[in-house]
Amino acid sequence: MHQKEETIAAIATPLGEGGIGIVRVSGPKAEGILRAVFSPKKPLSRPVSHHLYLGEVKDPNSQAPLDHAMACLMKAPRSYTGEDVVELSCHGGPGVMRRVLDAVVRAGARHAAPGEFTKRAFLNGRLDLTQAEAVLDLVRSRTERSHAQALALLTGSLSEKIMEMKDALLQVLAGIEASIDFPEEDVGTPSSAEQMARVESIALEMGALLRTYEEGKVCREGALAAFVGRPNVGKSSLLNALLGEERAIVTEIPGTTRDYIEELVNIQGYPVRLLDTAGLWMGRDRAEEEGVRRAKEKFGHADILLLVLDGSEPLHKEDVVAIEETRGRKFVLILNKVDLPLSLDLEKVRSLVPGREPIMVSAKNGTGLDALRINIMSGIIEKWERREDGAEPFHGAVITRERHRDGLRRALEAVRRTQDGMRKELSPELIAVDLQLALEALSEIVGETTTEDVLDRIFNEFCVGK
């Protein structure tokens, strides 16, 4: 897993100019490195754990001063990683931070790998795997809901639910194994009504938790909403209006957007990635044709399409092409430029898009933008299956990653096989095998049984220093 005798170090704050920058050190040499590179203003025989000391960071070889700083030693196991940890709070200039980190490395540490501090926290039992993943989600959260979700996971909402399921399955398994080991005793049978009721309750809980995945994934990654339409209908203007800033270039020349632009916007607390693409038409040159090709490729990955028509002009053949792109897809119909006289045949549009009423908007003066935001989010959440208990989002457990969903699916499949075996009154040994498989799948989610390559994939997403 990792060499416990190695001490690691990294800059734990973003690079660039700032008021404070932190160099973090973790491992058995942390206290010795602190003594080698830090001189407290008031001499002391030994630093006390979890106390801040004012002093000077120095080169461990030449003793040349590098910065005035605050230092804190956190003794194991009462630290983030569960090891001895030192944090040096310095002035936040990039030159200062590099020199302090170099001094720490010369004093006996090595440069930390991405996510290695959190990985050590997991390996030392300070966090389980879902909580470790939540650390990254919390750092990356951009909206209220993504922040709330990450914080709930970090405080153990999913871990607790998984452990509750494991405990319930273990109780069932214990009863089955008792019937195997003591067949002459009156300990009940695997197919008893009480055991079957317990397993059914566990299966219902697993199913309810699985249904949180779509919402959990959107909060973590953001939904993708792609603008679709012919050139010059105002797709880029709408992107700018929803963002509240001039992100995309807007001109009266058709085909200004030749590639795609993706920006994150907060809609009702959810992160939504708005995708502005090249207009759907036959390009005048290879660059425009490539832009259209890329646009169509991006549409395939979108959670929802935003079909934009120009209300100030008659329906074009390219509008019909754009409408065809929405067939069989979730989409919002948008009529832009309503600040100008209406020239679009709405009845013709209704015949091409039956059952859909357009959202009337003006990117120029902001008319209808609130209604557009509501419809975008309504379209995204339409497929979500709401929590059966009616609880607000993130007041309970939520799964957010494909890894979670895969483990929970396998656990539920094993539990369903257990139910089937109980109904058919199969031998207790066979029923016990499926229960064991369910327990193993749940254990993978929290990291009780996880391979090194899975850990590497998870922690390599982290930045250095976390």
C-alpha cells in the first residue's frame, strides 16, 4: 500500500499569490523535520501537539532564514492522516512556498503523490473509501447542493447506511449458519417467514438507495445541457445571458461559433454545464463542417438539449434539421428574440414538435430567462425517481459514483437470489453463498475489500497536497 517509514510533504494550498500558503508534512520524521527547519520565537524543549508556534523557517543546511511562519505539530493518531503531521503556515507567494517545500524535502521528506495524504487517512482508518471520495467532491463543489451532498458523504451518511445493510445481512446469515451447524436444534430455517421478511426489507432499502444515483451524479459532476439550432438564432447570446457574462463571441455573422464552449452555471442549486455548439448547417469550409460534426458528437452525451428557434424570422430548413436532432431526446423548446416582431409560424412549429410549447425568451433584455432555468432543471430531473420517504435531498444516504452503483447492484442481485432460494427452500449452504456475495459487494463500496488499482484510480484524481 504505502511505505509507512516514508515521510511525505507537499504544498497544501493553491499555487499563486495569497495571504497564507501551507506546506504539509506527514510521517514518522515529521517532528524531526519540524525541528530541522523551524525555529520558534520562544525557545522550547519540545513542541506540544495541536499548538501553534510563531517562528522562522530556515534552510536545514545553511540555517539561512526563508520566511516568518506559524507551525503546528499534530501527533498521531489525532491528525488528518493518522500519522504525525506538521503544517507550516507561510506567506503565500509561489517563490516562498517552493523554497520552504525544498527545505522540508532536504530535511528528510519526499514529495507526496496526488491524493497521498487522503490515501494515508483511508489506509490508517481515519476515513472509509466513500468519505475519502467525498473529500475530493467537497473541494470541487460549485453549488449549494453539491456542497451539501459532499458534506453529507464526508460525515458518513452513505457509510452508515451501507453498514446498517451489512449488519442486517449478517443477522440473517448468522441464523442460516446456525441452522447448518446445528440441524437438530430448533433454530429456525432459512425459509422462515421472519427471515424472508428481513431479506425483503433489506432489498427494498437497497433499491431505494440505488434510485438516488442520478441525482447524486448530477450534483457531483453537473448535468450537461447542449444548445441546438441553426446559426445566428442566439445560442451564444443565451449562453452569455444565463452565465451573466460575455463568455461566447456574439456577432451577426452566421457561423461565429465553429467549435464548442462549455461553462458551468448554477440552476436551482444544481451544477449545469451549458454547451454552446456550432450551428447546424452545411458549412462553407472545412472548419465549419468540423464544427458541425463536433456539435453532433457532443449532443449524444447531453442530458438535455436546448432547441433554439429565432422568433423574428420565418422557419428555415436548418431549423427543421435542428428539430430532427431532438427526436427521441429530452429537450426544451426555446423561442428567442421575442423583443422583435414575431415572424415565425408557431402553428408550423407546433406541428413539427407536437405537445411542446416554446419558452418565450429574449437573450437581449432577459425576458423569460427564469422560466427557461426552471424548464431546464425540470427536464433534467424528470427521470429521477424521488425518495420514497419524501426526504429532502442529502438528508439521507446518496450514491454518487458508478463504483457505488455497481457494488450496490451486485449486492441487490445477490439478495434477490437469496430471496428466490428461500422461496424454493434450497439448501442453507447455497443461500449462505449469495448472502456472502452481497456482503462482499457492500464491503467494496466502503473500501473494506478493495484492490490497489481501484485505490490508485480514485486517489489519482486528487491534487497534490490533499
